[in-house]
Amino acid sequence: MLKVLMLPRDTDTRDLRQALWAHRIGHRFTEDEDGYTLWLADPAQFDELTHLLERWKRGDSLMPNGHAARAKLNDSSLLRPFALAPVTASLLAACMVVFALMWLLGDIVVAMLAIVPVAVSGGSLTLGTLADTFGSGQVWRVFSPALLHFGWMHLVFNLLWIWYFGRQIEELRGGKLILALSLVSAIAGNLAQYSTGTVLFGGMSGVVYALLGYVWLMSRQAPRSGFFVPQMLVVFMLGWMVFTMTDMAGLVGFGNVANEAHVGGLIVGLVWGWYDARRARRA
């Protein structure tokens, strides 16, 4: 990354940070005892960044056309991160709404969102097949299990990492990419889990590992892209995935984990990251 500017510690950089993301200028701020340092991910954007800095120093409006409404929303420091990453925030909101509905309505929500149609007949549970899912036109079921979470820890763990990785992808590459990556990885993970014979499962874990794989590969193969993930975090996440595949996980209460969904999502993220990293290097 290219070192561009150093600023005193007491400088208010909020408007500048907001404008950099709005203009899709890949960057990173670091902080030390001397103050803030601004780094530019792509040197090809240096002239655009310089022009933006001059406007910022003059106190001019920094937001591009079409961002006026978003700028008003961003006046609230609490809502600013959600306004800058609306697709990622929407994924979190959808998971929380479904979790609340599960608490209010019970198993009917699971039956509606499971990968195959579920019904109760004669006091027993009747499970359909994937062919029933497509034959009945309920195609949303190949994605919807990702919205199901079966406990607070499950929900919080997944949403934490969705926000950590998803916001970075959306701010650097846009909402369309995070939406497409989430949809494809959720479907791939769900189908991978279903292929093992499991029907009643859920969670965003497959998407989490897809986002992890994408960000990690982009940070390694296209360092000027602006992506970053601590290496120890990658080790922890991959170590956790391997741990849940072992018998030891069951002994400590983590036996019912959608491991195949994790692997399916990770593969999607790595392949997508490899492809985008190659394009970034060529550019």
C-alpha cells in the first residue's frame, strides 16, 4: 500500500473516511503515537485521492452525486457503518428477524425455511426431497436454511464474522459482490450439507467461511486491493473448522455442526477470491 498522508491525533477524519468509501477508494488508516497515517490501496487512484483531500481541506462537500440521502443518515455515528454497508447490514437484520420469529412461532418457521418441504402427518414428521423443493417452486429453500440459527451463541458468532468480513468486502468492492458471494456460498454450503443426508440444519457459517476465504486470498494475492485479515484470525477460524470435525467437538457440546456447509462455503470464497485477485493483479 502507498503511504499518502500523516495527520495529527486530534484530527476528525470521519467525513474523510466516509467520502473515501463512498468514492470506492481503497484505503486504510493506521494509528500510532504520532497520529493517523492514510494508506492508498491502488496507486492508480492517487490523483482522485489527492483531489478529494484538497476538497476536504477546503471544507467542501465530499459526497458524490446520489449520496445526499445517505449523508443525512450518516450524521448519526451509530448508523454510519450500516449506511456504508447496507447489504451486509440487511443480511444481519434478516437473520435476527428470523431468529425472533423462531422464538415467537416455534417450529413452523423452521418448516418454512428448511431445505426441503416439512410437514406433520399422523403425529410424525414427514420430510420431502430436493426434487419436491424445485417441483413445488419453493426454490428459496436452497438458500433459506442459512437464515436459521438455533441458539444465541450460534447467532452472535455468525453475525459477528459476517459483519467483520462482509463490511470490508462491501466497502471495497460494492454491495453487488457481497450479495452474490453470500447467495452462492449459502446455496453451495446448504447443498453440500444436504448431500450428507442431513435435512434440518441452518446457519450462516458457510457464508462466514466464504467471506473469510475471499478476504484472505485477496489480501495475500492482491495486496494493493486494500483487504486485510490478521493471520492468526485465519489460523483460528480454520482450526475451529477442523476441530468441529473431530470427535472431541462432541465431547464438549459442539457435535451438531454443519461441517460440510463450512467446507462448501470456504471453497466458494477461495475460488472467487482467486479469480478476483488475478483480475486485480492484471489491472
